[in-house]
Amino acid sequence: PRTNLLVLAGAGSGKTRVLVHRFAWLMSVENCSPYSIMAVTFTNKAAAEMRHRIGQLMGTSQGGMWVGTFHGLAHRLLRAHHMDANLPQDFQILDSEDQLRLLKRLIKAMNLDEKQWPPRQAMWYINSQKDEG
């Protein structure tokens, strides 16, 4: 049936195979566009493997398909709908190392003592406040 599918299983158990064949079945039997199906995984390596296998199985280009990691697909959605999220078109997402570098620069620019204002502690505090909303 054309419903959502969640595959939870251990490493090497065939999760990617199940999802790839489900993707192919939706395209060939249900006549779904490959661009209307979303397959989500945790790692870039698994997402690349899934795209590759779908392309091999279906003989189609993998470009534009909604196959990726949670973070990658969320980023793609935000890029497409940045205005709905009240974000500038050229928004940037900072990883933890970028955040730490930025905090260090800010602490230095504000002439604050790093011992009194430890960047990692400041980063932890900011992230905890974001989690609380």
C-alpha cells in the first residue's frame, strides 16, 4: 500500500535493500514519481548508497530525488521554503566547531576574559536555551 514505512533493524540486516525495493515498487507498480517519495537515513554514506541502488535498479538519474539524511533533507526543505521559515535566502547552518569559533571571536571582540566567559560553556548555555524554546 501507498503508506509510510519505517524500517528498524540492526546493521547488515537489509534495511537499505527493503527501502530501495519499496522505492522501486512505488515507482513501477503505483506509478509514483521518484520526486514524490522520500527516503530518510542517518548517514551520508547510507543515503548515497540508497540513491545509487535506486538508480541502478530503476535505470534513472538520482538527481532531485528526496533521498538523504534527516539533516540534509531538512536543509533542502529550508532552502526551498526559507521565506516561510522567516530566514534569509543565504542563511547558513553552523556546526559545533563553527559555533565555537564564532563565540571565541565575539568574546575577543567584546574584550571579555575567556577564563570568565569560557566559549564552550557559553555554547552549552545558548544551546540549552534554544532547546527550551
